[in-house]
Amino acid sequence: MNPRCPRPTLTATEPRTPSPPYPWLAISFELAANCGLSQIELARQAGIRPETLNRIEQGRNKPSIPTIAKIDRALTEFSKG
């Protein structure tokens, strides 16, 4: 563990949830959803299959660099309006 980035300690009342494998993607997906961009629309704009995007979001697929770039490009274009 990096001493500059300590993990938060859990209290007895906090649920123990696994951390997502790609936290930055989880944040991006959450922001997209909060802005009204559906998973299907994000996949379409990124040029990937919705099933692939779902598996990445669920942590069941490891995205390739080109796939990450496609998702990033789609999110960037969406954020520009």
C-alpha cells in the first residue's frame, strides 16, 4: 500500500463493498448517467457493443487501450454538448 494514499478504515456500521477494478471509469459512467447519457447511447457513441460496455462497467471485462480511448472520446464529445 502506498503510504501517501492510505485506505479508508471501515467502521462496524459501514458495509464492506469491493472497490471497482477501474474507479476512473466508474466515475465516468456515473457522471454520464447523471447527465442523462444511457449505457446504450454511450456504447453507440463510442462505437462498441452495449454488452461490452456493460461488462467493463461491471468489472467482468478488461478494456483495451483503444476501447478506453473510444469511451473517453465519446464522454468528451458528450460533455461538449
